[in-house]
Amino acid sequence: MKILVIGPDSEVTRLFSFLSESGHLVQSCPDISFALQRLEYLSYNPLVFVNPEKMDPATVRGMKTAGTGEKDRAVMLIGKLPGSMKNTGGFDYVFETPPGPKDWQALMGPDGAFREKEPLDFYAAIELCDGDQNLFFDIAGIFLKDGPRRIEGLRTALAQKSYHNVQESAHLMKGSALNLVAAPLCEATRFLESSAGKSDLTGIEDGADYVIYEYERLKNRLTRMMKERPSAEGAP
């Protein structure tokens, strides 16, 4: 799950460390304007506000569909409602005290409210291959073979603070994602490529984490599809 938290970094570390440790991507931003910039490029569900001082219902409702056009994005509040709001004002979930692991597990489970986009569009990818499933699986195999090397190259570029190489790594991975119609990874690599081109250090750090997260999701899905391939006539 990809979670964007609007609130102080210290609160994010304190409240969400167990989610990060269990494999979810938790990123933070200081205010709404910063969050809106991120949502122009990247998809998150849910958005979480931690103890906001000022909010109004219209802003909350706007955050539900801002940016990438997420249709089912949930907006959560942790803390007390701002004095300017007489009711929940569009928040889907309000927790006066921080939700614990069981609360999150219920929200993220099979019947929960929080959803992620599928890592790829299988049918669109097959169409891109002129209906040739063998070609699709050949492309998937190349991605699985080259992926670890590309991720290692990205990590090396980050460690060396070589933002040109970060940009190049993101560009190459974007091409691979486009071939598989893997929209989430495309979003991530596009954002990282742009951030590296502008030497936006915060964007590079968050973008790289997002790319790695989406790469792992796509890798896991493709690996499963490859294993199921002999008996699969349609989408896995």
C-alpha cells in the first residue's frame, strides 16, 4: 500500500514505522500544497492528515480526486477535528488516537477500503503485442532478467549522488514499464526522471523509493504469471 501523510516527519516516523517495516510505502509532506504537487505525478491511497490546524470540507473533498484522478482514494484524519470543522467534513475515517496494526489490517484486507492500482494492464499489454501472448511473456522475461541489474544501478547512482545516472536509470525503467503497460511503475519512473533532471533531492529520494516499491510489485506479479503460464489461456 502507498500512503501519503500530511504532517510532521517526526509524527510520521512515530505513527507509521510498523507499516514501513511490513513492506508498505509511507511518504510524508509538510502541507497540502506540497501534497497536491505529489499527487500530480503519483498515486496514493490513503491520504492521511495528522493533527491539521486548519481544514475545510471543500479541501478534504478535493483531495479525494486530486492529481492522478484516483477514483477510490480515501482520506483519513488522525487527531482532533480542526476547530473550523463542525463534523467529519468529507474525511472517510477519523481516529482521535492513532490506529493500531489491527485497524490497518482491516482497512487493507481483501474486504478493506484501501486499494492499489493493478501493477499492469494485462489485456492492454497483449493488445500492444498484437494479441501474441508469447511475445508478452518474452518481454516479461526480459524485464525479470534485467530488473535486478537496473535496480542495482539505480541504488549505485543514488549512493554516488550521480543524478544524471539516476535520470538515465529511471528513463530505461520507464521504457520497460511502457512495454508492459505497467502504469504505476511508469508514473514512478516519470516522476523520478523529472526530479533527477531538476536535482530535486526530496523528489529523488521519494521517487526512488516509489520506483523500487512499484518494481517489486510488478516483479512479483510477473513472476506469478510466468509460473501460471502453461495453464493460462487468459489473464492470470
